[in-house]
Amino acid sequence: MTARPLIGVSTYLEAGARWGVWELEAALLPVGYPRLVQRSGGLAAMLPPDEPEQAAATVARLDALVIAGGPDVDPARYGAERDPRTGPPAPARDTWELALIDAALSAGVPLLGICRGMQLLNVALGGTLVQHVEGHAEVVGVFGRHTVKPVPGTRYAEAVPEETSVPAYHHQAVDRLGTGLLPSAYAEDGTVEAVELPAADGWALGVQWHPEMGEDARVMRALVRAVS
């Protein structure tokens, strides 16, 4: 039997989570992420926040990396003042995940950023974010859907060539693109919904929506194919 590629997925770090009789600090991940990795032919490994000095050694043991969705990126990371609508910072995640992204890009390890993960990829490469957009998270705690249109000739368009309705929940988005990043999908309102590096610069793709909340596994399968 061929070994499945090992796909590391970053996690939340929560001060208190409940299960059974317990309420404790927890590193956790919505189950949609590992299930999507598994459905796509990979083996999921959770990567809770760690010391940034451990990022390179961690990435070296992976076949690919997924930066998961989650809280807003601290605006200080891209030199901006905090908008009142920006959520509370998650410094441990920001530090760890930026270190993971830098390590993956340096080592040429395929990388997929999901929602916050796409935004962090952009910030890691010197880009900035719009701190609030309307219409992409209409009901608190409920995933909505909207259409994204691929840019022909991109890696994303190769995986998903048609317009697609995607599950989404975000109120921030890419503003200035990071160095080398190309937009590879847009929402109907012009919001950049996917970014990627040119093939010559390695396999890196970010999507603003949440594929783990839907049935379409093509984006994750493209990541798995990149290492198979």
C-alpha cells in the first residue's frame, strides 16, 4: 500500500473548550479539515502553535502544509491601525503560522492557505488586508455561499475551471497583493478570492472560502497531487 502524503494543518489555540466533563485550554480544529485531507488522499497532522524556531524542522517532516481559517490577522503585522471591527488578536497563531509559511516557501513545500490562511500568505509576502468587507459573512456563526470566478491560466483554474458556488465566512480580504502573488479567482463584487505564486516560485495557493465546509475537494486534491 502506498503511504498517503502527510499534510500538516495548523490549529486554533483556545483558552477554554468543553468536552464531556472537561473544560480546558485546547488546541483544536474543526473536523472538516482532517476529513477533507483524508477524502483527498492525504494523512492529516495537527500543528498547534509552537515556538517559531521549530517551524523549519516541522515543515521538513511534512509533504504539504495547510494554514487553516480562524481569527483576524493582527493589523500590526501589515503596518495598519486596528479597525474597530477587527477581531481580537491571536498572537500565538500569527507568530507560528507566519513562521510555518516562511519555512514552507523557503523549502518548496506545497502550501494551501484557507481563509485566514490566504490572508496570512499575503501578509507574509508583504501584502496588506482590507479590515472589513460587507456581504461575505452575513449571519454570525453561519456559513454563507457566493460565486467565485477563476482567472484563466492559473493553478486554481486548472483545478476548478468553472464558476463555482463556495461556502464562505469572512469579513476581511486581500488589499495590496504580496510580492509575487497573482490573483486567481474573484467574487462577483471584485473581492480577490484566491491567490497563488507562479509555478516557477513553487506550489502555493490561497483561497478565501472554506472548502472543508463543502463537498468539492478539488482544491485539496490539487495540493495532494502536488506531492504525490
